[in-house]
Amino acid sequence: MTNLPAHIQITEEGPREGFQIEPKAIASSDKIRLINALSQTGLSSIQVCSFVSPRLVPGWTDADDVVAKLDKREGILYTALWFNEKGLQRALAHKQTLTLTGTIHTVASEAFCQSNFNRSLELNRVAMVAQTQAHQAHNIEVNKISVMAAFGCNFAGVVPVEHALDAVRQGMSIADQCGARVQVIALADTMGWANPGSIERVVSGVRDQWPDIPIRLHLHDTRGLGIANAYAGLCCGVSRFDATVGGLGGCPFAARRVDTGVARGTSPPTRLAPGNIATEELVLLATELGINTGVDLDALIDCGKLAETIVGHSLPSAALLGGSLLSYRQ
């Protein structure tokens, strides 16, 4: 545990991740209410929406309206996600509210690249060069490489460490070609394949080759190992994490629907498997280890309960049920 960081940075992605995957429509006012509540917990970065096709992601049809009406607080980075020029133009319309930076998205699995982007890894490279140049044309800094399926893939199986490193290399090559300076490498367990051992192997592999660039982990709790993987990352000295309040959202490719055990021959009810690691569970873990997060855990738990009210069902975070230990210690 000697490599534990003294402080971690958390990017809250619950609004964007969660509301795009919920089966029912969520009112714009409720989205704004949750974002505003999260803004008062001490979180320093909140990803608030996706600027994507309303046909493909109907849950964020109202992205422009939500960003325009949220109560912006000083000291918080409000960010958004987009994947094409049209989405970029929508984001630019809100540059007074949003912090706009670009990401080079690479993939450690050819099969997942085909399924998610409908293109090969080589064509994805071409697309990322064009996207990076488009961002730079609007004076938007491109400073992050994000590797999807860095630990495993439902379509290809186990992803060797070298494939994850190849994806980082491709991102670095794109950055060099475009004159971009990479300031963070994000490793995503997109489909919930990681375990503490694979976290250590991939993080160590990346750090060995790019020792001066911070690593960020985007972890999913699909199979219940999310917080264990976060602990493994902390033990490796990782100090940047993505998380979602209550465990909202998740990748639609990550085996989200779980059979509840009804006999064959019937139409069983289904429930959603967990998505991203829950922000309050990560904050609880860090707090118990003496790591500073700057986040009010009890206020964050209240946000998780608010999120449950908004979506109309329970969320997978254990911390929402168990609460923090603060009241007992007091």
C-alpha cells in the first residue's frame, strides 16, 4: 500500500452515463436537479450530457436545454461527450458553460471497434486524426487518449496487455501526427472484464512505457469487481478515476441484462447488471484508506438517493444502503 496516492480526482459521469441508458424518458428538470445537487458535494468535474444523435440516444435529446439551464458553480469543470462534427458544433454553442477538451478514442479489441464504431482499427485511426484536427481548428485542446476494452471484450475475449499498449501507441501516433500533447491516458474496462491482477498488469505496462503521463481508470462493476479493481488501481498509485453516482448507467455491450432464474419456457423478468463503479463507494473506499477526495460523502449519498427517485428504481451502490461511517464515529 506504499503507492497509495494522497489525493484522487474523480470525474462524475452519472448524468451522462445514466440518463442515456434509462429505458424511460427522464425530464430535463430532473436531470438539472441532479447535476445541481452533485455540484454541491465537492466534486470538481461532472460530465453532464452527450451531444449525440437523438435517434441513437433518445435519452439526451434535450442536451442543449439541460446545459443552458443548469446552475454553473465556480471551480467545477462541466464537460460533455460527442463523437462527430455535429456534436462538436453543439458543444461549442455552450463554451461559456462547458470545459471543452478533445479525446483520441482508441480500442484494444478489433471486434469491439467493429461493433461499437462499425469500422476497423485502421479506419478508426483515420477518423481520430480527422476528429483531432477538427478540434484543433476550433482551438480545442486534445490532451487525452482513451482506450476502450483495455482489459477484455465480450466479442473477442481476453485482451492481451500488448493489445492495450498497442492502442495507446496508436493514440500517441495520432497525437504526434497532429501536434497534440497527451496529458492523460484513460484505460476503460468497457465490458467488465478487469480483475485486480489485470489492473496491475495493464497499468504497469502503460507506466513502464509512458512514465510521465498520468493514468485514469474508467471501471465498470458489471461482475462485482469494480471497487476491488479501484483498490488495485490505488495501490498502483493511480489518482484519477471516473465514477457514476449510485452506479448509474453503463456500456450497453456489457451483458447488462441478467436472468432472474424463472423456469425455462416462460418470459422471465430481467434486471440491469451494475454499470460504472459508484462514486460514493469510491469515495468511501478512499476515505477509509486516508485518501483525500474533497467530496462530502454524506451529501453524495443523498445525491444517489435522489438519482434513485428520479429513475424510479434502486441503484446498485451498496453505500446507498449502508451509508457512511461518519455518524457512528461521531
